[in-house]
Amino acid sequence: MGEGAQYARYRGDAEVLARIGTHVAEQVGPITVRIPRTVADAAVAAWNRDELEDLDDETPAQAELRDRAATLALIGLAITERGVPDGDDLVLDLEVTDLGAAIRAAQSAADPRV
């Protein structure tokens, strides 16, 4: 099945979005955030977990889910390395890309169409 004109436009839009990202990435750095300890502990557990099973062919939805799990694990690593306890929370600097992924996951959980 060929790509229709609408998807060709979407592909062009995605390329423009990537160019915006290139310029924005040069302007932003890590952001200090506060994460509840229970959530931080779950992220650290994801980092410490070994995934030893071979993956079969993935659907796009499964690949996205695995990507989100990997991002969570990397946040867990950051918490392990740089997290500073502050009451019931942990405070640390996270890369804006990881924060964006977390926000996108929250939006998707609230509205699965996102």
C-alpha cells in the first residue's frame, strides 16, 4: 500500500518538528524536579530489573510501550545517581527529553487517543 498525500504531508510535518527539536535542544538543559519517593522507587526498580527474554516481532504499540519502560528505567538510573531525598520526595535534575516522555505518558494514560 502506497503512502497517500495526507501521510506525505504528515511526514513533512514530522521533519519540521524534528528541526524545531534540533534548535530547542540547544537552548534547554536539565530541569530540577521533585518526584514522590514511591514513584522514584518504582523507577529505580525498573532500572534494576533484568529483561532477559528475547523479543518477538513487535507491533508499533508494543515498541512504544517498551520505549516508555526504557525511559522509566533511565530515569531510575538518574535517581540512583543524583536523587537527593527531601521529605517524602526525591529531587534531581532530569533531561527535558525524559520529562517530555513522562508527560506524554501521563497524557496518554489520561486520554488514550494521545
